[in-house]
Amino acid sequence: MSFFKNIAIVGASGTVGRIILDGLIASSKFNITAISRQDSSAVFPTGVTVRKTDFTDVDLLDAFKGQDVVISALGAGGFTEQRKLVDAALLAGVKHFLPSEFSASVEDETVLQLQPLFGQKKAVIDYLRSKESAGLTWTGIATSGLFDWGLETGFLEFDIAKHTATIWDDGNKRFTLTNKKQLVDAVVSALEHHQETRNRYIYVYSVETSQNEILASLEKKTGVKWAVTNTTTEEQIAEAGKLLSGGDFNGAFILVRATVYGNTARSRADYTKEKDVANGILGLETETVQATVDRVIKV
């Protein structure tokens, strides 16, 4: 059982933040506070304490008082604000901090080259390491892409309604992905296994797969031959650069997919091969691709 009880989540209304929030509520193990901006119109479930803040140093310090853990689920626009969160947490006596990882590993130099925005996340990990001697512990959790969410939303470029898919290169590259339940279980279990996960960057996953395997499972479930558009890593990265240079943030989403699908040399997209894979420590179950597809697609 975790000796952490009071959990503050920053960014709880975002995609990943809401997944984590709902999972923490379902666990019934914690007192949860959603740290929300003053001008936010986000609505949170009954039982969650909502603390509005102007994100000044003084107000964040006050918001974090009495909290055991701060979880940052800030999106790209808030990556640079995490250092401020760390400082406030340390001054408020917070014991543990989970930075906004929950995606491709910022310990992978190839990821940082593909997605320079993640350099801001890496800087937070380095900053947390510098604060270990001051008594604030931390855990970084790399999940790679979210599998079931990515199928549901089309982010992984498999369109369930239209039965179309975009396949990068030959579609055979192996990578890992994480489902929403395992993401939540990883967060809860990391808090419960504090001694084993403190001051570590860890890797979790639900499936090891390839684009072609996902496509085959989708075709089996739907009973339809899907229309495939073929592309290459080089084409996708060029398109991302073009979009970003024109101020279109969709280019950043392409680069996130590139950290999973791309054939870039020395890519570490298969977390089963990482020495710090923590599925065993955290007691996380894996799933088959077909089981995930069957759960996502209701026919």
C-alpha cells in the first residue's frame, strides 16, 4: 500500500490528465486535487477538490501545501512551466513528483532529434535529478504512444469508420504501445512501489507490435479489406517541417508518430528491450493486439 494519500494533478482536464484522473478516482486510494487555471472552464467529477491558481510561484506554493505527490500532465504548451511546479512542490514539502512524460522516452537521443519540443521535457528530468539531494523524489514514466486511445481518435492513422490506414515504410518495424488502463495502473503502482521506482526513469507497455500487425487485426475484426496509403519516414518528417514552419502544430503530431513508426537509425521504440522496463515491478499485464482491437471496435 502506498504511503502517499494526497495527490495533486496539474493538467487534469487534458487528454492524458483526464485518463490519469479517472484512474486515480477509480482506485479509491487517494484524495485528489485538480490544479486548474483561474480562467479554465473545465469541470471535474464529484469528489475531486478543485484548486484554481494563477500559476504564480506564491499561489502554486499555497496550492501544493499538504500534498504528498504532484503529477504533471501538462501538454506541450506547459512543458516549460514544469520547472516552476518542481520549485513550488519542493518548497511546499511535497514528497514526490511525476513529470509530464507518458509518451516517447526523452532518454532516447533519437526522440529528441525527431521531436525537439521534447527537449523541454528532458530538461525537467535533469532538473528533478538536481533536486534529489533536497528531498524531492520523482519518477518518469515512458509509455510510448497510447494504443487504444490512438485507435479511438485516429491519431495512429488507422481510421476505423472509413477502413483506411497510412502505413510508414514497410510497416514491419517493431514498437511498443500502452493502453489507457495500463497507463493508469503504472501511475498508481509506481506510487505504491515508491522505493523501487523513486528517482528513476522507467518504461511500460501493453503490446509489442507493428503497423502491419495492427492492420491485420483491424481487418480481421471488421471483416473488411482496408485501403492503405503508403508513406515513408522521410516524407512524413519533411511534411512535419513544412507544417511547423507555417505555424501548424499538426506537424508536431507527425513527429510524435515518427518516434514510434519512424525507421530512424538507433530508434528505441521497442520498450521490451529497455533495461529499465518496469512491467514486472509494477505488476502490469500485457495485452494482445487483437484483444485491444476487439475491445475498441464494437460490432
